[in-house]
Amino acid sequence: MILLASTNPVTGIVDQFGVDWPMLIAQAINFLIVAFVIWKFAFKNILSTVKEREKQIADSLRNADKIKLELEETEKQQQETLQEASLEAKKTISIAQEQAKAFIEEQKEDARKKAEEIITKAKLAMEQERERVLREAREEIASLVVLTTSKVLSKDLSEEEKVRFSAKATEELNMVS
């Protein structure tokens, strides 16, 4: 037997370890049945779950890329909006400054006109006051002339003479001024 084992190694191993062919075939059939049941009920479900998970992951990655693009677009729009708002604010500030300058100039012009008006009114009032004072002074001087004349002449003057002397004094005072 040893001689035979040396010529065919498989036969030698079978003889040495004692392979029972009917048992080996039964175990092989049992293995195939168990493998089929595992394949049918467990492994197939696991594979479908794995495929479903792979699909979910792929969908999630696509959604993440889509969200990333949308976020970038939103950030870009936000930057553009901020730039537009900044430009609009600068324009508004510029317009407000121009309006403020125009308003200040208008107020200055109004104040200048009012000051000129006040000066003109004051000059007019001074002139009127001067005229009034001169008129009163003339009347006073005329009455003094009449009074002085009556004292110089040592007689009471009649109303007609008083009027004539007053008129003459007023006329001469008007020529002087």
C-alpha cells in the first residue's frame, strides 16, 4: 500500500486519512442546500440592502453636489447683492450730501436776503426817523424864531404873523439842509 500511495498521491491521502465517500457526498449536498438557503434568504437580502444603500449614498452625493452648487450660487448672488447695495448706499449718500449742500446754500442765500431786507428796513426806518427828527427840529426852530421875534419886537404877534414867520423859517431851514 505504501507503494501505491507513492504513485498516486491522492489515493495515498485518501487511504491514509480514510475518506468516506457517501458521507462526503452527503456533506457536499448539505453544504449546497445550506448555501442555497443562505443565498436565497439572507445573502440576497443583504445584497439588495447593500445595493439600496449604494444607491442612497450616490443620491446623497449627487444632492450634496447640487446643494454645494446652489450654495455657491447663493453666495455669489449674496455678494452681488451686497455690492449693489453698497453702490446704492454710496449713491444715496452722494445725493444726500449734494442735497445738504444745496440746502445749506439755499439757507445762506435766504439768510443773506433777510439780512439785506433787515438792513434796508433799518436804513428806511433811520431815514424816516431822521426826517421826523428834522421836521420836529424845524418846527421847534420855527416856534423859537417866532418866540424870539416876538420878544425882540416886544409885542405879541398875531396868528397870521406867527404862521408867516414859521413858514419863512421852515423855508430857510429846508434850503440849508
